[in-house]
Amino acid sequence: MPSQVQLQQLLTAKRAQRIHPATTAFQQLLAGEAKAGDGYRAELWFRRMVWSKCAPDVASYTSVIAAFARAGEPRAAEAWLRRMELRGLRVPVATCNAVLDAFAKRGRLRAAEWWFSFMTDSDIQPDHISFGAPVSE
């Protein structure tokens, strides 16, 4: 699997040649940024994905949300989850857990509780991670 830097160089070169890269290349970059906890770079690659006429899916949005959540920016993660909803995409439990956990880790327990309620009200079945997030750290 190519590194983040190699993927970035490849996508930049393809864009310069007016070749539309595959959605999977962008998704690999987004997943890497999520792992690194760099929400702003994930957002940049997401926007480039859209500009390249690649259709973002649940995994694409989840990567951006996870990147912001890991970076300790729950409000940005929350905003991206809202965008995901507005696109009509089904929000998986793992995506909600990322937002819920980000708020809990910042000590924003009311916001974490609100997201837990959102999950149950939206027929998103909470899992063991959902139940542990408000009390973690």
C-alpha cells in the first residue's frame, strides 16, 4: 500500500494531467488523515475528492469526522456528521461514537449525552463503545 505522501503526489500529478483519480485513492488518503487525527487535511482531501467528481460515501464522511474527533475538535466532527445527514447518507454507529467520544474526552458530557440520545432517537443502535464513551477519561 502506498504511503500518504505517495498518494498525495499521485493525486496531485493526476489532477495536473486532468485525469480523475479513483474514489478509492481519496478514501485511502482520508483514512490516513483520520488515523493521524488531522481533520483539516482530511477536509482538504475531501474537497479535492468532490472537485475531482468522485462521489463521497459513508466511509469518506466517516474518515473526516474521525479525523476531527481524534484531533479533539468535536464541534467540527459534529458539523461534518450533519453534512453527512443532509446528503441523505445513513450514519453508522461508529461515526456517532466518534462524535460522542470526542465530546466526552473534552469534558462536554451534556453534548455526549445529547449524541447518545440522538442515536437512540434516530434508530441507530448504540453498542458497547457508545455506552462507555460518556464515562471514558
